[in-house]
Amino acid sequence: MDDQACPRCKTTKYRNPSLKLMVNVCGHALCESCVELLFLKGSGSCPDCNVPLRRSNFRVQLFEDSMVEKEIDIRKRILKDFNKKEEDFATLRDYNDYLEDIESIIFNLVNNIDIINTNKKIDQYKKDNKELIMKNKAKIGREELELEEILEIEKQMEDLRRTEVLRIDQEAKKQKIREKEALIDELMFADGDAKDILNTFSQSLANKQEEIVPVSVPKVTHFSSGVKFTRGSGQQPLPIIEEGPLYKYEPLAIPDRCGPDTPSIKEIISKGYLQHVRAENETEKAGGYKSTLPCLRALQDALAGLYHTS
Amino acid sequence: MFSTSSQRKFWTFSDENELACHREKHNLEFISRHGQNLDEQQRYNYFLSPEEERLLLKQYELHLKEFCKRFQPPMPKGVIGTAFHYFKRFYLYNSSMDYHPKEILATCVYLACKVEEFNVSIGQFVANIKGDREKASDIILNNELLLMQQLNYHLTVHNPFRPVEGFLIDIKTRCSLANPERLCSGIDEFLEKVFLTDACLLYAPSQIALAAVLHAASKEQENLDSYVTDMLFRDAGPDKLAILIEAVRKIRSMVKMVESPARERVRAIEKKLDRCRNQENNPDSEIYKQRIREALDEDDVQYTGTSRMSLDTSGVTQVLSPSAS
């Protein structure tokens, strides 16, 4: 570890124990102070390979070999898009080939082999599998959420169990002390045989232990942050609104049509008016259109106003 | 529904005399307003008489029909009917000397397109007009609000077209008339002519539609009288039937009387109109242009005007107003 040194200012871990090396996407390391100096404006180029970099992408180097860091970066980026699952393939062989492909792409990128063609390949893949990528991304998001929930439940269970055990322990301790005192009292004041007393006491102790009932654990429905689980545990009950008197429907008074009565919708259907109207097609039916309506309207318009007098 | 509509309440009149009364009143009003210093004879020579106005408007109704027929894209019949209604309604309460019919005609059609949901932009619309299109669109848009105001915002019009459909469905269902479709051409022809008469200001659209159907039937040597008496008016009673028969007879005779006015006569009237029309409403006149300019300047004038007023009347605004300090 001691030979860790910033390639730019040559500071080593030995001379500056608080030295922190940072890496960016290109995989070349820089110490923290050099980063601050070079990327004052937020962006600049790597002093080693001249690749334009952004300051926000610098992070602490975790591995001694900065190439590993670079690979992690690239792998993260590639796996974001190459997110197919085994279920997406017909055979295991296909899936294995796919994994092999990913590895070779990553390898190429890390070692700067045939970058142009590899990038082309990635773009092509992205274009071809756009929908699947989106779907899997959403799925992963969902799965992560589920996992988080499970973890949270486990954590809370764990907490409960721990407090329960603690409580029982204390209870048992107290109980023991009490029993001991009772036993001593008994031995001190009773007239019977000390052996008999000891026997009866150990008997009742054994009985009591059987009596301890497991305490039921309340169900967990919240994250520790207080956020409710979104799935599973059902919907919130609707708030009950205080209601006034019930609405009573009163049919509208139909104004004088000033003409003969029009047939009702039932009559329109039964008396064969519809034979003379264009039937609705499937699309129109989906929109709620029925040929009875225009038929009724035409008849109403025809008959209304016939009695009109000037 | 027609029986509860504004069309029945405000725009359906009892007889032709009432219509003539309205028109004459506005003709006389215009003359007395604009011809104060002329004597009777001069007035007669200078202004249009009510009869001349009628003739001119009849001619323009023919123009309206032609314009709508040639309109591209072709417009539904309802638009034409509504435009005719608007045109007739407008000149019941306005003189053609005040507002030139050629301008109101285009505005009526434009408004009818909107109301009847026949979607054309103003650009598409004026493409159907010969001459200066920019000016035409200016005129139409300037007159649109005026027209709506004069129509008292009663924009819904009940046309006889849907009632005709209703009657045809009813006849096909309840009558044994052979091939009712052959009535269609006769009906269309009749309805086209109906709009050149005042029938739509006097009768219900269903009455006009029934007249059209009966007329077309008699042209085809068919008789639908029994349909009317035994089916439509079976429960109505003889008095109502008598009213309807009279209405149908009157509508048919009105349509029969339709004739296009003599061309020379109309040309003379148009010449007269060019001189006597209200120049304030003529977009080519100096007065009109000046008024538009004033209206445009008015925004600024009004602004300074009001601020001055508030300074005079209230001490509070005086303190608050920056110009006062």
C-alpha cells in the first residue's frame, strides 16, 4: 500500500498518510488535491490520456489496481442496458452466449480493443432491444423494492425478537430470585423435611416453565422510515363522509313537443325502424354509439313542432 | 327541440305582414337618420325603398346559395340552412343600406360553419372568395361579432333536414310506399327553394320538412295524405290537422312563387346602394378607415384618460399614483 502515489504530484501514502486516490471513467488515478486543482471548473481532461472528464464522476479508488475500477465503471454502464434475464432466452446455450458477449464487450472496452466496433455493437443492441431493456429495467426496480421490503420485515422481526428475548431473560432472572427467596423462606420457617421442600419446589418450577406462552408478534407494515409498504397489505379504507338526506331522482318534466308522440326506444327496436337506419359498426359501438339514438332524434325532430301555429 | 327553442320564441313570426313591418321600420329609420335635409322626392330618388331592399336581398340570397354550392370543401346542408337563417334574421332588424349584404353574406356563412361544426379556417374560407382575400378576411372577422350581436346570440338553428330524415324513416317503416328513396331528389330541390322564401321565419322546420315530403310525393304521383291524416294526426283532432294543411299549402305556394329578380333592376338598385349606403360601415370609405385608426389609437387615449380621472376624483389614488408624486 505504501507505494501508492499520485501520478501527477508524486505524493505517496508514506509522505501524506491522508492521501486519497480518485479514479474516473478512464481508469487513471489522481489524488484528491490534484482533482480539486485540475477540475476547479467542474470539467477537464485526464492528464494521462486526455479524455474529457467530469469532476462529479470522480470517486475514491477502492482497488489498488485502477484498471479494476475502470472495469467496474464500464461493467456498471454496460449491464444497465444488457439486462436480459435467463427467462428471456429460449435455451441455456443462448443465455450463455449472451453472457459471453457481454464479457467480451467489457473486456474490449477495458483494454481499448476495437472500441469503435464494440460501441457500434452496443448501439445496435440497444436499438434492437429497446423495449425489452425498458421492461427489464422496470422489473429490476420492482424486484429491488420487493427485496427492500423483505429486508425491512426481517429487520423488524429481528428487533422484536431481540427485545422479546431480553424481556424474557429479565423476567426469568427476577423469577429465579423470587423463587430462591421463597425457597429460603420456606426452609427457614417450615417444619417439614428440607428434602421434601426442595423436591416440591423443583416440581413447580418445571411446571411453570411449560406455562410460558409465546407472545404473538405484531405484523410489520411500515419501513423504519415510516413509509407504508406499497403492495400486498391492501388498500386504505375509504374515509366515511357524513351524508345528508339521500338524493331522490325526479324525472325531468318533458316540455310540450308541440307534435304527435314519438315512439319510444323500445318501439323503435320492436317496430322495425332500425331497418331503415345505417347500423353502427364495431368502432362506433365501442364509443357507445347506437343506431337507435340518431333514429330517435330524427323522429323526434320530424314530429316536434308539427302542431306549431303562428 | 324546436318547441322550446329560441328559434320559436324569437324568430318565428305569425305572418308575412309582420316580417314586412319589421323590414319597413328599419328602412324608414335609416332614411330618417341619414336624410334629414332632403325632401320627399329627393329621399325617394336617393335611398332604397323597402321593395327595392327586398329585391336586392332576394338577389343576394341567390348569391348565398351559389356561394355555398361552390364552396370547397363541399359543405353539409345544415351549414347552408343555418347561413340562410342568419342572413334573413340579420336583415329583419337591419337595413341593407346600413350593412352591405355582400359583406354580411360571407360573415353569415362563416359563422354558420362554426356553429354547425364544419371546420374551416378563415384562410380556407376566404380561398373561396374572389378578389382581395386579406381584405375579405378582415371584413368577415370585423363583422362576425356584430352579426352575433344582431342575432341576439341565438345561434342554434333548427333546420328541416333532420326532420326530413325522420319522416323518411317513419314512412319506410309505417307506410307501404314503394321505393321512398325516389322522393329524395324532389325533397332536396324543394328545400333549396324554401330557403329563398320567408317560410323558415314563419313555420316550424318539421312543417317545412313535411311540405317538402308531400310535394316530392305528389311530383312522383304518389299520395301520402293517408299517412298524414291516419298516422301522424290520428290522435290530434281536426283543428290541428287543418292548421297543418294550411301551413303545408302556404309553404308550397311560397316555393312556387320563387322567382329570381330581374337583372337590370337589381343592377340599378346596386348602383343606388353604392351612393346611399352608410359610409361609416363601408370598409373602402375614408370615414371607416379613420374610425378604425381612432379605435386603434384609443387604447393609449383611454389609458391616459382614466388615470387623469382617477387623479381628479380620489385622493387615495392621488397618493398612490406615481405620476402624482
